[in-house]
Amino acid sequence: MVVDGFVASERALREAGSAVPPAGLSPAGADQALSCLIAIEKLAAGLRVVMAGQAARTGSWRIRGARSPEEDLAKRTGTSVGKADDTLKTSKRLKQQPKVEAALRDGTLSDTQAAAVSDAAHADPRAEARLVDKAGQTDLRGLNDECRKVKAAADPDPDATNRRIHNERFFRHGHDVDGALTGSFRITPQAGADVLAAFAPFREAIFKQARAEGRRESFEAIDADALVAMAVAAAGGSAAPAGGPKDVYVVADLQALRDGGSCEMDGAPVPASIVREILEGGDAFLIGVLKHGVDVQKVVRWGRYVPAEVRDALLIRDGFRCSYPGCSQKARLQRDHLQPYSKNGPTSLTNLQLLCPFHHKLKTARDRLFDPDAAPPTTHETTENRAERRTGDRRRDGPVRGP
């Protein structure tokens, strides 16, 4: 009678939706109803993943005229074929992943979270429980980063994976329903480092221009303008802003470095051979962190610039993202003193954290709440950030860039 239960639940939900008055609900009622609908949606999506593989084996997709189970599921759910493919792959793996299945059945994991966790757990089954727990502690971007690290650590041949990514590279573009140009691309981490290094001076120039004109733009808008400016400069329509050598952050476990295994470059897994190529090429400012297990043992900068070990270690320790629980923002990160600088908080790794502008402002407001006599800041930057920006290159000494 399981199917009868699903049929009855669908009917009850339709009736509840029809009963909502045209004027809507009260704010409190709407909020409560929204919470219920989110829970129902996650439960339904989870059960859809559980059932999708079983349903595909019936062959009913052929009767509906589809060329594949993925195409059939995509049409029936109104999603892309790629999304449907992820759902079916996850569904097929659930027999070997009981914790993922249980989390789907009780609505703990969304279908998107489950696809990421299942894929990583397939590479390293020992990480399944940890990743299910991680999904409840961070947002989707943070979960994807953690899953990527798990897959990289379990990768038996990082060089082959890097070659596969290169062979599968793409750049796609088109127009949305409003006629706006949209696009996506997928390239190797080392190629991405080249792109971001070329992009960074344009981003800084556009940001400074907006600030000088008194405009407060979103990070996404700044980056969009910077992309256009970079394209115009490449076509010879304008001069490119000056930029220094590209910063490449490399995190390597000592054993992996010795064995030629996988390292992390700007937060993405790469083979140790790629790191050696960059170092030998001499066109990058390579910042290395050698680790043993989870402890940073040594921070060293290769190059002729003034060492900044604490800033580099801070980026590595906080994972190139805002350290506020549940936030994975990587743009315009700022250094913050846990014990306020105005209260003689030391500028040390143990007393520093990375925060995005929003959470930095929130932290500053909370600090002032408990210290009403503190002078209000004129910007979101800390005292040492302002001093560094006056005396040094903003790309290195101002608000911290993400990878």
C-alpha cells in the first residue's frame, strides 16, 4: 500500500494548495507554510532519487518515447539531462551507501547534496558518514569543496585525472530568455590560474573606478564589467591595467609531494608534476605550504618579495573562504582580529580569521555592542588593512583575494 500512500499525499498537497486564499496567508502563516513546503520538497526529492533507479529498470521510459532513462527523467521533472544523469547515478550507488540513502529518505540531504556526497563517497567509502554530516554544517559550495578534496585524496592517478579534465575542456555560451549573453566553461586548475591572474588587474581597476565614482556594486557586477574590459583590452581597444606576477597558492602534504601525488593549487587538486612545472617556469609567484596531516608545518614564499607567512597561513588554514559557520564566500575576504585590535589583540595566526565583508561588518557591530565606547569604523577594513593598503600593492596588502 506504499504507492497508495504517495497518491494520497499528492492529493492532500494539491488540496492544501487550492485552499490558500487569493490574498495569501498572514506573514507568520506564510513563514510556517514555507518551512513545511521546504521539508516536503526535500523529502520528495530524496525519495525521487531513491526510486529513480528502480523505475528506470522497468523500461517504461521507452513507452514514453524517450531515447534514454536520463532524457525521460529530465522531461518529467523539468530539469536538464545532466541533472537527471546525476540523479540516476546516485540512485544506483545507494545500495553501497546506506547513510546517504537514510539521509535522503528522512529529508536530511537534498538531491543536489546527495549527488555530491555520493560521488565523493564512491571514490572513498570511508568518507560517507563525514560528508553526510558536513552537508548539514555548510552551504552547497562548501560541501562541493569538501567532496572535491575527498576525491582528490582518493585519486590513484592525479596526472591522468588532470589530462582527462583537459581533454573534456569546454567553453559554452548562448542567450537567456531576456536575450542576455550567458556562458560557462571548464578547464584545468593550472589553466584557471592563468585566467584568474590575467583577470585580477581588471577586477581591481573596475573596483577602484566604482569606488571613486561613489557606486556600490555587487561582486558579480564588478566581475562582469572586468570580464568585458579584459575582452576589450585583448582586442586592442584599450590598455590592460598593470599587474604583478600571478599568485599561486600550493598546499602539499609532505608524503604526497615526495610520492608525486595530488596537491592543491588555489584550493583545487592538481598533480605534483604541475606544481613543479609552474615552479620551473619562473613566471609565477609561488606560495607553498607544506603539511603533515592537518598541521601546517612550514610556510615559505618562493620569490623576491617581502615574506608574509602569517597572511599566507591564514588563507590556507581558513580554506580561502569566509570562516563564519555556514558561509563559503571567497570574494573580497578581509582579515579580522578575534580579540579586537583596539583592545590590544595580537596580530597572530591564532587571533586572526578571514571574513567576507558582510560577516566582518556583523562581527564589528557585535564587538561594538559589548564595547559602546569603541570608535565607529569608517569602512569595513581593519586598521592594519587600511595601513597596508596605503603602503603596498592592494592585491597583496589590502582585502585578501580569494583563489
